[in-house]
Amino acid sequence: MTGNRGFERREEGFEAKVHLEGEQRFRLEMKRDKLFATWAAAQLGMDDEQTKSYQAELCKEDLTEPGDEDVIRRVLADFAEKNLDVAEDAVRAKIQECWQDVLKAEG
């Protein structure tokens, strides 16, 4: 029976690690979204107060579905609404750049 308890402890440790990694990734994605929203808000000509609100909106938007597509669609729609000519490739490159910046900052 001692062998089973050792297995259970390893399993519990693995589950805790996976949970912690999930929380850490979520936190990093929210930082990325805020950075990305700051860039998008600048393109949209938003002031500081509007930028903070936009950051919160994009962070919420990112929770609607897995992956980045929800956030990218939102930013592209906001750009289109303001008749900004920003290519989808540029938006996708920027969100990846923001992700790299967040990872570098975390060290």
C-alpha cells in the first residue's frame, strides 16, 4: 500500500504543478492583453482613461473563447470602425510581439 501512496503524492504534485502553470499562463496572457490593448488604443487615438477602459474590455474579450482569435477580431473590428488601415498580419504580429515582451519581462 505504501507504493500507492507514493503514486498518489506524485499525482497530486503533478496536478498542483499543472494548476500553477495554468494560473501563471493566464496571468501572463492578461499582461499581454493589456500591453496589446495599449498599442491598439494608441492607434485608435484614445486618451489614458479610454485606454484603461479598453484594456479591461480586451481582457474580458479574451475570456470568451480559447486562443487569441477573439481579441484579434475585436481589435480588427475596432480599427475598421475607425477606418484605420492596419493589416491583419500587422495585428497578429503585434500580439505575438506583446507576448514575447511579457515573457522577457518575466525573465
